Amino acid sequence: MPITSKLSEITIPHRSFHDVFFESIEKYGNSTALINHDTKQTMTYAEIKEKAEYVAKGLLFLGLQKGEVVILCVPNCPEFVYLFMGISMAGGIVSPLHPDFRVDEMRLQVNNSMARFAFTVPSAIDTLSIVFSEMDEDHRVVCIGEREEAHGYLILSDLSRCTASDPPGYPEICSEEDLVFLPYSSGTFGPRKGVAITHYTYNAMIGVFNNVNEYIVPARGENIIARISFHGSLGRDVLFSALFNGATVITSLDTRPVALAEHIQLYSVRSLFVTPRMLIKLCEAVQSNHLHLSSLINIITGNASMDEAKMRMALSTLPNVQHFDHG
């Protein structure tokens, strides 16, 4: 017997995830999509597509075949978005890998996914190099840092040599069959394993999270702080929901609770997506530093609920909050 959701229906596009994404953001044009607070780098919606096309053409020139896995070893940063989309456009499968992982943790994912390509931050190059050097397979690692940090590997600007000549056309995508995403479980319950997600399934996953009739979601022109890791499902859902809706996503590698509070003040954040633990730490920082987060009116803790005592404490610390939600 089919199970029917009690939530309002959503339309799931039978198209590639990147096509759906680019069609949705086209109307935002030169609006700011992403801000790296640490470097002050900004990126418009139009630039996301330009950079994604650049990456896709580079991958095709380097020999990426449709259905191959590409390791995405970067933290919460603007590069995550256009690298993700570029890999998808080239017919690849995105497999996010945390830059702080040890050699054995990276080895499991790289070997299991049979990846030959990787984009990485400089801090993870040595670890990734060990893993790839153990493989009897040609591989391509592209560093998103500067030349002197790349240890002889390609850097992003090197792809311009690849895109100087016309690469093969982008592969056709069958949304119901072709994979776009291969995240790996944390290993909390049993061994880590990959979860194969098609374009159609990922369209559905983002569509469910972004159901404006049921949930509080980012709004056009709103500033959203990407505090939850993009390597977890909630962090990615918030990221793509915000971009689909025309919000501005702010990233920072400063994980201190007081830094989060300061960023909320600086960017006049209205809606905050955090885990319960992050929220408790934020409230403690607000109290100890005598901060007043007057702009904050919505708090969403994803699938994790909070007990009533902790919720009362949070609401007393953040008196302007009107909506406190999870689900």
C-alpha cells in the first residue's frame, strides 16, 4: 500500500540538478549569492554559472568520463557551489570529503568510489597525495589555493589552458538513472558507506526541504550564515535552498560561537539554521559577551528537536525570536 505524505505536494523536475538550479537562479543575475567573510570575496549568481562552466569544460578536457566520481575536498566556502555544479555539468558524481580527515578515512572513500579526480584545499593535499599515490591509476588533483601551496599539482587557473580549445559537448543526463551525488555516511552506526543519489532524487530532496508551504526557508535578499558543514545533509540543504530562493550565503571558517554571534549582528541575519548544540553555545556567547541579536527572528534546528528547558533558555537569551522550529 503506497504511503502518502501529509505535507503539501511538490513538483519534482525530471531534469538534471544543475539545469534546474541554473534555471532557478537566472533571475537573480548580478545579485550577491555568496560572501566569504574571511577573505571578503563575493560572488554573484551569474558568476556561479560562469565558474561552473569553466570547471566543467576543464574536467572534460582532462578526460573525465560520464559517471565518474570527483572528490570535493573543500570546507564551507563559495568554491563548493560552483565546483559542485561544474562536476555535475561534466557528467561527474560529486563526492564530498572532509579536508580534516586522516589518511585512512580518505583512503576508504577514494578507493571505494574509484575516484581519479579531486578538487582540494591546500591543507588536505598531503593527505590526499598519500592516498592517490597508493593507487595504480592515473589521477588528477586540482588545488583551489595558490601555486606555492599546490605542491606541483594543478590549480584552478590552470584549467584556462584546458578551456582554450573547445572540449566535447556536455553529456546528456537521464535524471532518473544518472547519479549526481555520492555522500558517505559518518560511520556512527556501522561502517562508512556511500549513498548513491540520482539527479531526480536530489531534485526531490531539495524540493522537500524548500517547501515554502510547510517550512521556514531562506527568502530572496536575506542573509544566511552557512554555519552547518556542507559535508552534512542539513548544511547542503540550507545552502542550496538559500541559493534557489535568491538569498545571500555567508561562509566563514571561524567556528567560535562568539564569531557566529558577531556575524549575525554584522549581516542582520533574520533566519538561523543551526544544530541544537550550536544554538546552546551561541546563547552562552550572547550572554557572556552582552550581545543583542535584534535582527534574529527565526531559528531552525533541522531534524533535531530541543528539550523544553533548553528552548526556554534560548528564547530568553534571544527575545526577538518569533519562530523556533525543527523538522
